[in-house]
Amino acid sequence: MTDVDFFTPGARLALELECLLMDTRNDAAQSRWWDSAHEALEQWRQAVLAMEASIDAMLKAREASND
């Protein structure tokens, strides 16, 4: 079984969404997706931070067990 890289396309989607939101900020009142899109982007950012923290903790634990 091969590992699937979800992070790279997910990060690109988040960046594309952020650019789209910034490009259409003057149309915020007209878009019913504005709040939902910002919420989704924030959830992605929080997930990335949590994943990075988990990886850091795993690496530190591995280093500690090798000492």
C-alpha cells in the first residue's frame, strides 16, 4: 500500500481559496459562501498546526528513545 499525499493538494486548495476570498472581498455581502469559506480555511489552518505539532512530538519521542 502506498502513502497518499493529501497535504500538498490540500494546501494548494487552501491557498487558492484564500486568494479567491481576498480577490472577492468587496463582494462579501453578495456571497452566501463567504462565512463558510472562511470557516473552512480556518479549519484547514488549525488541522495543519495540529498535524505539525503531532509530527514534532513524534520526532522528539523518537529522539528520546534513541538516547
